[in-house]
Amino acid sequence: MKTSSLKQRLQNLSPAATLVSFYAFAIFSATLLLMMPWAAQSTPVGFVDALFTITSAMCVTGLTVVDTGTTFTLFGQLVILATIQLGGLGITTFSVYLFFYLRSGVGLRDRWVINETLVHSPVRSMQDLVRAVIHLTLLIEAVGTVCLALVFVPQFGWLQGCYYALFHAVSAFCNAGFALFSDNLIGYRDNPIVNLTIMALIILGGIGFLVMRELHDIWQRRRKGLRWRVSLHSKLVLLTSGILIVAGWLAILALELGNGSFRGASLGEALWVTLFQSVTTRTAGFNTIDLNAFGVPTIFLMIVLMFIGASPGSTGGGVKTTSLALFLAALYSRLKGYRVTSVFKRTVPEETVNKTFTLFLLAALWIVVMTFFLLLAEVSGSTAAQTHGVLLNYLFEVVSAFGTVGLSLGVTPKLTAVGKLLVTMLMFVGRVGLLTFAFVVVKQAGREGTVYAEENIMIG
């Protein structure tokens, strides 16, 4: 009876609750594995640090309170690597694929989860979609591993070199930002193979599975001489991503060349570093330079890029590139007095526009509230004179965690237990919160509530 009752409760869970439960269960299970004595090099990792590390891996963030390469054994590192892969693809993707494999079929709840995670329009075969996602992921990660092995194998030998290549390829494509080097990738700041491979993996993982699949289909149709078109979703993703990468690169380069960050470095090295940071800042979390060397305007620019994040259906976080594009298009339409929002000669449903505004406001409010609580936990009682510059550091940390980026100005290892739990919550909500909230908004669409007599107020 108890088993039947538990099964009934699980079946009655809402799709949003199901999504959260999948992630929570996986995080808890992997946390227990990481706490095992054989997972650490010396002293076993405590619960809070293990929970923080696994949540960062599952939510493909990359923030770390301990050094991954020196703290954990091979077993511990493999637990983190497997968690990154699970988080990158999505627990639900694996679950639905398992259902297909067992020929159990996919219910409405699972279809919602996959649609919200991977697609922007209905698909004919969920089985083909999930299989394509897994195959494409493994293929890209395999190519990335081979490319990185060209650098790591000569340096570390075949076994360790291939392992390092695999770990960083998976971490890059999943936009996790975990590295086995104590200085992240600073030691390879001017290595073209490492830079190009990591950036390519980050970009591919950040544009979304559906965009990659659509580009592949277009390429095949062009080869066969068939008609093809790019969907509005893919146009916005590719255009917005390209603009953000190039604009971020040029802005960071312009700000830092006169700031002394690259004193003694060649122009080529400065170009590599700034381009890499423009790509990785949006959601990946790798770094090829000490971020504390950057000026305050650059750090603020990086906060903005982290807030935007990657694209829907990808391994990255943030409010997403399409949300930014639609937000700006809708704002322009409102200022011009247009009744509808149109992009590339396509009218966007008003429901989608309203959801975009709601998500932006919710994300901004969440960041403000969590920054306040993190400051309360970490620097309560200190005066402004004693903590000069701290606000920017903690705001950077909050946005990095929420956007599942993983960059830090050195705050993460110094966090108290309460601070670690707050950042853990930020990473978790950043990975599943916006999807959950989007479902709630869509589900309640059409409920207008009680309508009272209108009365105007002054604004602006």
C-alpha cells in the first residue's frame, strides 16, 4: 500500500515539481558519493562543500569552494564529470530516453519537460529528438576531446592527457567551467588549439540543440537542392549570440588595453584573452586571466553578459539570448506605439512577449534579493569604508551563480556555510527556476481574476 501510495503521489506531481524533483534527487545522490572517503585526496569533503560542488556541476555552473584537481581523487573527479554530463543534457532527457528504450512510452508530463528544455515548437517524434540530442552531444564532445588531446597528450602522456582532454571537452560543451588546473586555463591563454577548441565547444553548447539540428537539416537540404528556411528562433539565437560575442570582445579589449591588464603581453595574446572572456562570460565559467586584473567597468560589463547567458534549449543559463532580443523588440514596439511585436516579418504572440517581460523582472528581483541576503550573511556589521568594492564582488558572484556561469572574483572559497548554501540555492534556481516559472505562467494564462473599476495613476 505504501509503495502504491508513493507511486500515486509521484504520478500526481506537476511537471514543474517533476523537473525540480529530478534535479534534487540527482544532486543529493551525487553529493553522498562525493562525501565518500575515497572521493577525496586526504580529508573527506564535508556535506556543505560536497553539496555546493555537486550542485555547481549538476547546474553546469563551475563555481568551486575547493580545487577540483588537487582535492578530489580520480573517483571524485569522475563523479563530478558524470554529474556535469547529466546536468548538461538534463536529467529529464536521460529519463525520457530510458522510457523510450524500455518501450514504456512518454506521457504528457515528460513531453512538457522535453519541450520546455529542448524545443520551441512541437516535434513529430520525441524518440528521434532525444536520440539526436545524445548522439550529437557525444559526437561534439568526442571531436573536442581529440583536439584538446593534441595539446594535453604531449604534455602529460597518453593516459592522463586523454583524460584531461575528455574532462575539459565535456566541461566546455556543457558550459560547466570546471577545470583540473588550479589556475583554470590561464596557463593556456595564448594556445590557439586550446582557445579555439574550448570556445567552439562553449558556443555550440550555448546555442541550443534545436539550432544545431536545424542547421544540420538545412545543410542536408541545400546539398540535395531542396528548399529550406531558418526559423525565427534560430535567427534570433544566431544573430544575438554573434552580436554579443563580437560586441563583448571589442568592448573588453577597448576597456582593458588602456587599463594595464595586458602590460607586457603581446597584442595577439590580448586578442585571445579578450575574445575568450567574451565567449566564456555568457555562461561557461572558464578563464584565461585573473579577473581581478580587470577594471570596474569591465567587471560590470561581464555582469551584464552573465545575466543574459546562453540560448534556450542549451546547456547554459541566464535569461537567454532570445529573451533579450524579444525584450528589446517588444520595448521598441511599445515606444513606437505598435500594438504587436514583430521580428523578421513575423509577429510574436503576445503571450510570449508578456512571459518575456515577466521573466526579466523576476530574474532582476531574484538577483537583488539574493545579493542582499548574501551581503547580510558575509559582511553584516561592516561599514562601507571597511568593505570598499565588496558590493560589486558579491553582485558578480550572485549573477554568476544565477546565470550558471561559474566565474568569480575570489569570493567563492571564502564563503561561510550560510553563504555557500545561498549560492547553492542560486545555482539550483538558475538551472531549473526559470523553466519552472515559465510553466506556471503558461499554465495560468487566461485567468484574468476579478476586474474592478479602472483608475489611472502617474508613472515615470
